[in-house]
Amino acid sequence: QFMALLAYRLKQELNLEPLVVFANDGPPPNVPTLSEEGYRMLCEDVLGFYRLFQPDTVSQYEKMGGAGNRAAEALIQKWSRGLRLFEEHARRAAVRAPYHKFDCDLHV
């Protein structure tokens, strides 16, 4: 709802219309999602991590054939890689924000 209202305001006030919007359903970019233990587990024991964090993904992995099944391995890799990249970015951003704040009401 917020994005729709923002798009409406941009159209009304600045005659700007977004071509595409990417929504990030997570914490602010400088706030890690995982604890130190969760991050360690994600890096060292992906299946153990997902058994606790997202059990449905592990169930799907196992229904697809589990270890050794190419599609099942791709599923776990997709989820773990995305979360790990997101987490590592947040940890870097917490130390040094990689953003530029423009002197206006719109932040990019």
C-alpha cells in the first residue's frame, strides 16, 4: 500500500512514474536478519539451518529426492545463497552505510 501511495504522489507532484519496483520484505539494509549463531549455521550447515529456519523448504527438498538430486540441491542453494548475500550485505552496511542520501524527500 505504501508503494502505491508513493507512486501516486510522485505522479501527482513530479509527473514521475516508476517503470519497475523491487520490494524487499525484510529489515532495513543495515540490520542483520540472523544472530551470529544463525549466520554461522547458514554458512556451515545449510540443511540444519533450514530445518530450523524454514522447515517447509527442507520438506520440499526431501520430497524432490534430497542429497544428490540436482533439482533439490538447486532449491537449497537458491534459498541459502540469497539469504547469505542479503545477510552479508547487512553486516557490511552496519559497519559502513553504502548509501547516498540525496537532499530531497526521495531517497535512493
